[in-house]
Amino acid sequence: MRRRPGGRGARRVRGADRLGALPDAVLQHVLSFLPSRDAVRTSVLARRWRHQWKSVPALRITGVDAFESARHLNGFVNHLIVLRDRTTLHACEIVAYLKYEDYGEGSRDDDDEERERYTDLWVRYALSCHARLLRLSDHDTDNHEAKHEVLRSVILATPISSPHLTTLDFDGVHFSDECSLDFSGCPNLETLKMSRCSFLSVLSYDISSPSVRCLSITDCDFRRIDEKKQAIISVPSLVYLELAAERGMVPAFESTPSLLSASIKLEDSAHSWIRDEKDASLLLERFSDVTTSLDLIADRQQLALRKDLKLCATFTKLRILSLNDWCVEPDFGPLLYILRRSPSLEKLRLRLSKPYLAAEETDGSYDLTEPFLVSKHLKVVEIKCRAKDERAHRISKALCSYGVSADKINIKERIRSSNGIYYESDTSIHSYSDPEKYQLD
């Protein structure tokens, strides 16, 4: 007898486990995006899912607050790496953090170091499983509240060496004396990220890799007992650099002949090692002849950066340049100096975010006696500033006197409305109430 379309047979088809019918490799790939704890929990869904977690190509020790204690977390992960199949890991993400409120007397764990007791073991396990991506952090990126907690850095002692590793990401890691930052044992490593890391107890924290193409070092602490000893960074294959130095001595770079783009941000304390006017970091001199895109953001008191600038011969290939207040205070000398030595420049961006300070066009400390014209390739000058910041119009006047036509200059003023909302307003270089003050002749 033929079943009706709405009978039990139709309901049975609609209730079929279509997800469970997918190939094992697809299911394991889907599970690889989950924290390992959640991936293991899928084993109770159905018989089809019972052993899928064992072959998931990712180890994600995240969501650690979901565990009762650090000892509970450690027991789970240690059992996990014993029971899972020895399949290749595409990624390993380890969050091992300890809040200061849980550290010392009154800790809910008997051992204050319980949260990071097995960190090195898990890192070695990941490398033995040919992990291509390794991320070690002191906070869970999915826990938004953790951003406001005071955390203690994760200590790493295991040297990193693997021919399979392509990406390394350290966030809030303290490198011990046993941990070498020589990554020559990782011939396929292309991306190295280091954020909020410290090297205080390391005898030598030179960073080297023959293969790294993308390097990001942000908010790291390069202070040490010998304040005059720099960290040396050797990355000859480097293509992109992000450097944001806040504390200690700015690292020195060896030759980077392949560098195309660099973003550099320096705080005042990053140059606290400067002793006299002869000192300079040689940072710009190293990158001046290879970089095509440069973001150079610094505090206005970066005297060492101004000294560096005078050592640069020319920015031959530079096409895109972003600067902030440091290059126009107390005078426009650094800005004009860079423009004179950038024959290929196509775009200039200036961010004047600091409160207005009066500035002269130049104080004579830079050699600008010979007349020059700004790059003939320059297509646009974008100046962002606070409302009625006279520096923007003084800069416009100076640029026009060096061959930049007024129609290429775009000034965006940041204005606060009556309801407290900020918006940007385009203004011309002739828009002030006293046009004769800014007459371009």
C-alpha cells in the first residue's frame, strides 16, 4: 500500500541526521572551530559522533573559565592529548592565564602555578603533531570581561622549532632564559606576532628568522638591566612590519631588502635610553631605501626620531606616507625634510590629534636652504585635525610654496556637535575668516 505524503515515512525522512551523514573529514573540520571542551561534548550526540573529536585537526584550550578550577582544566587537557589520535594539527591555541586576585594566599588552587603548569608540555605536544599555527595567550579573546582584568603573563621556557610551523602568535607571554627567540629551526615560519610580551629576565632576546615575512611586535617591554643594549632583529625576508614600542630600547634591525610596508609607533618611554644628542636608533635609516608604504606615528617629544631622520639619504621607493604631530612640532622641518627626500611619493596623510600648539614653518635645524619641489607624483594630501587647528592651514601654505597645488590638499576637521557626537567636516585652505593670513604667494 502506498504511503500518503504526510505519513510517518515522510516524518522519518525529515528527521534524518543529515549533518551526521557528512564525511568524517568534514565533521572534524567543523569541530576544529570549537573549543576542544565543546568538541569532546559532541560525542554524546549520537553513535556517529562518538569518536569524531579524537581526529579534530585543532587543539583549542580556550573558554577556561568554564572549568571548575585550573586543576580541572589541566586534567581535561592532559587526558585529551593522551586519548586523541595522533593526527596532524592545523592549529593549536592555548590560553593559560592567572588573575592576580587568584594568585597567592586565598587562591582556589593549592598550587599557585597550576594554570601554567603544563603550558610547555602542551606546546611541545602541538609541535610534535606538526601544528602549522601556534597561539599562546594569557587571556581568552572571547571573554570580553577579561580585557579589564589584571593578568599575570604566561611563562614560556620551551624553544620553538618545527619545520611545519607557519604562524606564531604570542600574546602576554614572558620569555624565560631557556626560551630562545632564534626561529631558524622553523624554516617555513612566515608570520610572527608578539603582543604585550616581556623579556625582562632573558639574557639575550635577539629575534631572528630567515623565513618570516610578516612581523608584528606591539606593546612589548624591551627593558633590561643593561639599558644601552639593544635587541637585534634579523628577518631578511621581511615584507611587512608592525612595530609599536612603548617601554625600553627600540630594537635594531638588520638588513630588510624585501620590506614593502612598515607601520611604526613609538611612545616617549621607548626612547628613554637616549643619553645625549649624538644618540639615535637608526630605525628610519635602515628602512628608508626599501619601504613603499610607511606609517610613522610618535609622541611629539620624539627627539631621537628627528635625529634618525637626518641620517636618511632618501626614501627612494616611498609612495604612501602617514605621519602625526611629531613631524610638525615645534616646526615643519621634519615634514619638509621627508618630502624633499621622497621623489616617488603619491599620497601623504597627516593626523593632527594632539591639542593645538603654535608652530613655526621651520626653525632652521634642518638643511632646507636649497629650493625643491615636492614629488611630481603626489596626487593627494589628507590632513585630519581638530576644529580650527591653525597648523593644518600653515602646513597647506607651506606645501603650496613647495609645488603642491591647493586642489590636492583635503583638510578634514573633527567637530563635536551639540549632542556630543563627533563628525568630520571638509574644509578648504581658504576657509578661515582672515584669508590674507593664509594667502599663498
